[in-house]
Amino acid sequence: MKKLAKLESMRSKLETLNKHSIRNYQIIEQLQLQLKDMQSQNQQIAEDYQNNFRNTLNQFSSNKKLSKIQDNEKDQVIQELNSQLKEKNEENHQLKDFLSISYYFRFN
């Protein structure tokens, strides 16, 4: 009888240990799934960061090129305006000369 009670006690302890083992195994599986999800999220974050960084560099490069193009266009406009200003100055000078001559002949 004592042996039977002892065996029953051991069987009960083994069942309890087995239940704990099963729970521990389930917890480990859940943690592994969570770890995979976190790794996947981290990978996605890293890829998004790289894409954003690459896009930022491309945008910066495009803006720099656009800025150079705009600077060249501004320089062209400035040159054209300078040329027009010189022409207008020449015209003004000629008009002044003409007015001076006209004034001279009118009153002399």
C-alpha cells in the first residue's frame, strides 16, 4: 500500500511537472513568435529608414541640380537685363545729345 501511495504521489508530481513543461513550452513558442514579429518589424523599420535616407539624398541632389539650373537662369536674366540697361543708357545718352543740339539750334 505504501508503495502504491508513493507511486501515486510520484505520478501526480510527474503530471504537475508535465503540465508546467507544456505551459513553459507554450510560453517559449509565444515568445519566439513575438521575437520573430519584432525582428520583422525592426527589419521593416531599417528598410524604411534606408529608403527615406536614400529618398532624402535624391531629393537633396535634385534640389541642388534645380538650384544650379535656377542660378544659371538667374545669371542669364541678369546678363540680359544688363544688356538692356546698356542699350537704354546709350539711347538716353543719344537723346541727351539730341536735346542739347536741338536746344542749341533753337535758341541760337
